Amino acid sequence: MAGFKQPDFIERQAAAAKAKKAALDKLRAKTADPALAERLAAREAHAAERATLKAARERERAESEAREIERAAQAEREAKLAAERAKAEAEEREQALLAQQKAERDARYAARKSRGKRR
């Protein structure tokens, strides 16, 4: 049996060049394949479709956020109006109560005055 022969520099260089040439030929054959072009076109079309859908989702999300902000502002305005109405009603009730108390006080005072004049 013969022993293992170490390849010299020239043989190694030739083997590397041959491997590079084979890899390059394989790549050229792959890029010339019409099925690859179809797959790449389909991939680009799918990417464009995804980008369009993403933009639509973002637009919808922005519109939804704007509607939610408007709803919150409307609710805040309604709450403020309700609070003002409640405050006005409370002031009105207070004024009515004060007027009623004054009328009762005046009636008691008039009754006391009229009792004093009879004697």
C-alpha cells in the first residue's frame, strides 16, 4: 500500500480554482433558471402586498386612535356640561331653600308682631 501523498502548493491551488469555478457555474445555472425568476417576482409581489396591508393597518390604527381621542374629548365636554348643570341646579335649589326659609322667618316675625298688637 502506498502512503498518503501530501498535495503540493500547485495542486492545492488548482483544486481551489476548480472548486471556485464549480461554485460559480452552479450559481450561474441557478440564476439563469426561469423558475427562480418567477419565485423572486412572486416574493417581491408578496412583499409589496404585505407592505400595502401594513400601511392600511397603520392608517386604520391611526384613524381609530383619532376617533378614540375625539370620543374622549366629547365625553369630557359632556361631563363638564353635566357638572355645570348640576352646579346650577344645586345653586337654584339653595336659592329656593333660602327664599323659603326667609318666607317662613318673615311669616313667624309677622305672626309675632300681630300677636303683640292685639294685647
